[in-house]
Amino acid sequence: MSRSMADRVEESLPWFRERLVALGRCLVLHLLVYPGLLCAALAGFAFVGLGFGAGALLLPLAVLAVRRMADQRRELATRWTGTVVEAPYPRRPVFPAGATGVRQWVRWLRADPATRRDLTWLLLDPVVGGLLALLPVALVLEGVYGFVVCANVRWMSSTGYGDWFVLMHAHYGHGGDLAAISAMGVGLVLLGLWSAPKVLPVYGRWTRSLLAPTPEVQLASRVRQLTETRSEAVDAQAAELRRIERDLHDGAQARLVAMGMNLSAAAQLLEKHPAEAKEMLLEARNASAQALNELRDLVRGIHPPVLSDRGLGDAVRALALDSALTVEVGVDLPGRLEAPVESAAYFTAAEALANAAKHSGGQRVWIDIQHRDGRLLMTIQDDGAGGADPAKGGGLRGLERRLAPFDGILVLNSPVGGPTVLTVELPCELS
């Protein structure tokens, strides 16, 4: 019997642990209201001071403080409530230096709709968000206070200290009153613990209603992103065409021209100097073989035949066999991807393998490719020294440009000392 009771207690521990964590998060979210009030006072003073000139100096500081607080709340709402709240701020324009640039920046901050929405949230959050987050905490504290009343009812009654609990009056020596207060205290504590995980999603939706981008902002951001990716795609295509033209001009074309000249010379020498003509014919044959190999390499650089014939999985396995490193490939693709997506993913893997062989200093690479929830997920990890940084440009920046037209996401985690993990996500469907 005691063992069965212990089992039930052990089974209930995760329930209490989960709700205690949620209760602590509610408390933190409520306490964050008070620094927000200070920010609201600072912002209000800055806006009022604009008419006197002093606000122009305080406004950037106040807006940056408000945005920092709003970003913190977006992050907590995303991590704690399961509601993703993205930042709505547009890219800052380039302003001239000096006082003129400062004035333009201040006007831009004042006209930004995101600034007005942040300030609206800052004024309303103490009333809505703060009280909402306080509700489970208040229920638990009120329940605990019931036990305090029961434990100290004699002292409270003798000193005149409030011995009321909710709507019940505790009398010393009346066991029925104390039992009812204790039962209500337990009920309030359990109600507070039960409601804490329920309150967090509601708080997240409240935060998203004011701090997330509006449909107009999302549309403008999407248009800007598509404009940038289109420009990058056009530039990348032009660069690829120049590369193909250069490779043809410097490689196969030059060999074909040389081969034609050798054949012409051999035709003139064939009757009088057959040995020399034979030597030129052999040179022409070697030049044709080299030109053919260069053309094949060029075609593979544009779109590898194995990718068209066998799909992404086998094409990446072929890359692994040609790599100087030891590469393990895991593929879970129950179907074929669209050709442009396959090509982007293939060349991303090829560039990542080349970077690992050239810069990582490692010996092994692991590639995992799978399709989940309408997205191609590809993870490439090496055991090298790490320290890769997309901000330095080079191949990593090229990978971002290659994935951008497909709304692809590239995430790099490369701490100094390694390992380097490159994660690629591409929205796509399987055929």
C-alpha cells in the first residue's frame, strides 16, 4: 500500500514540476512590467520634450530602450509560450553624418509604425499582460496565505490582525472554519498551478497582437526580400554565365582551335612527310580527348548527370566518394525533389565539402539529408577546428545567395575548436 502511494507521488512529480516552472515564468513576466513602466516614463518625457529641443536627444535613447525591452519580451514569448513573435522593425536607412543625419534619424524613428506599436504595448502591458501573468501567482499566494491564517489564527485573533481569508472568518477554537479555510487554500494553490500553463499561451497571443509585424509590414518585408533575392539570383546567373564562357574560351575552345590547326597541318604533310603528319594527328587526338574531358567537367559544374539520373541522395554519395575526406552520408528521401531545389542542395553540399577539405583541418564529415514537414533538411558536420564565419564572405556567402531564391535558410554553428555544423532548410515538396 505504501509502495503504491509512493508510486503515485512519483508519477505526480512531473505534473508539479511542469506547473512550478510555468508559475515561475508567469512571475518573471509580471516582474518585467515594472522596468517597462520606467521605460514608458522615459519615452513619454522624451516625446513631451521634443517641443523644447531636449527630447530630440532623449528620443533615440528611449526608443532603443523600448525596442530592447520589446525584443526581450518577444524572445521570452517565443521560448516560454510557444507563440513565435518576430521583430517588425524595418532596415534602418543610411543617414548622412552630423546633425542633419541625427534629425533625419529622429524623424524616421517617430514615423516608424513599429515604434508606435511598441509604445502602445508598453502602456497597455501592465494592465493586460501584467495582470494576466499575475493571476496564477496570486492564486497560489492566496492559497498559501490560507495556511498562514490557519497556523496563526490564535495570534491573529488576539492581536486584531486580519484573520479573514477570502470571505471566511477564522475563529480560534472552531475547527470547522479552519478545515474549510485549509481546503480552500489547497484548492487555490492547485487552481493556480493548473492555470499557469494555460495562461502562458494567452500571454503569448497578447504579446504577438502588438509586438509582431502587421500584415502590411510583413508584405513590405516580403517584397523587399524578394527584390533582394531576385537581384542576387540575377547577379549569380550572370556570374555563372561568365564562368562558363571563360572556361569554354580558356579550355575546350582553345584545344579545339589547336586541334583544327594540327589537322590542317597534317593534311598538308600527309603525302610528303607521313611521319610528321601522324605525330600531328596523335596530338589532335589527345587534344580532342582533353577537350572532351573539360566539356564533361563543365557540364558537371552546370548540372551533374548523376543528379538528373539518380537524384540528390546518390549525387551527394558520388561527391562523398570523390572527396579527400572520409564522408558518411545518410539519406531519407522517399521521393524526388524539384530539379532547381535538387541542384541548389547538391551544390551546397559540394561547396560545404570543398570548404571542409580546404579550411577545416578535419578528417571526417557527416551529411544527413531528410524531408520533414514540407522542408528539405540537410546537416553537414565536420570534426575540424571550427571558426568559420559567413561575415568573412567567400563560399559561405555564396551558399546564402544560392539558397535565397528558394527561401532557404542556412544556419552555421562553428565555435573555435569545432565542430562545424551547417544546417540547410529548403521549402519543397516531394514528387
